[in-house]
Amino acid sequence: MYKVFVNDKPIILTTEVEKESGFKNYLLKSVNISKVIKELNRSSIKEVRLIHDDKDKLLKKFLKKLPNVVAGGGKVYNNNEEILFIFRNGKWDLPKGKVDGKETIEEAAIREVEEETKVRDLKIVKPLETTYHIFKRNGKYKIKITHWFEMTTTYTGKLEPEENEGITEVAWLNQSEITKALKNSYANIKSLI
């Protein structure tokens, strides 16, 4: 099962058909994805489930429905076990961005964290889950596929938001601050933390 978020409502990719209750079922093969997105944005339904009989092909078939944007991002810890957050578009988020040219996902993740926060000396510890969300750019829907990595740094210098990317604040947050920030964050980020 996979979750693809439209704002904070999920499209669930599944092989299981369940009786509809607060959600709608559609066959993945024949679904009009634009109508599903509008329905999630404009109605009170909590989620949409797209059903396909082959679990190994669920994600692949779904990703063909819209253009894909591949990105890398970081859940970065400092020596105090605080996590690096950015504040963008009125919400707390983790630094991330799309892969450029021939760089690897790992290279993109490190570059994006550095660009968005000015944090240096980043080391990847391990890969985390991959998240999926649908966004609209220039009037067209796209799927952002973000590969996340747990990272560490010994950096203690100044944090600087990349303002031309809409980032207004960068902060190291401790556990109680994270709990508060997650009340104003995205479902994908909540699942990572």
C-alpha cells in the first residue's frame, strides 16, 4: 500500500476493495486523476483509494498518470539531537528539492539542505522512506517523489533561509518544539518524524 498526498488527504494505492465509508474507491486503470484531485480538494471525503489487482505494479502504474518530479531531502540531526526545520509557505517543513542534471539522489539531498539552510558538513546516515505528493505548477498537476535521508552534522554556524525559495525561517528544533511545529506541517513530514 502506498499513500500519495493531495494537501493532507491521501490517495491510497491498494489491492483491497473495501466498502466505502468516508472515502471513495476507483479502479486505477480507468481513473481520471484530475477529477480525483479536485474531489479531494473540494469535498469532505477523507481519502480516495485506487485499486489495482497487482500489488507489484500499483506504484508504477500510478506514477504514469502524471509527470514526475524527483527530489531529495534531509532529516538532519545536530550534536544536540535537534532536527533542522525550514518554514516555507506558512508551514514547517524539512529541506528538500529536485534533482538537477546527472546528480545522484544523495547529492541532490545534501545540496538542497545546504542551499536552503546554509548548514554544512552533512553526512548521510541512512535512507528513510520515500514520500509522494501531488502539487500544481503552471496550471498542471505533478507528482513529487521525495527520497529522504537521515543526516548528521557538526555544523554550529549561522542558519540562513533561502528566501528566493520562499523560506522565511530555518531552525534547530528540540522534541517539544517539533511537537508544536508538526501541528502546522504536512502529512508527509509527520510520517517522517
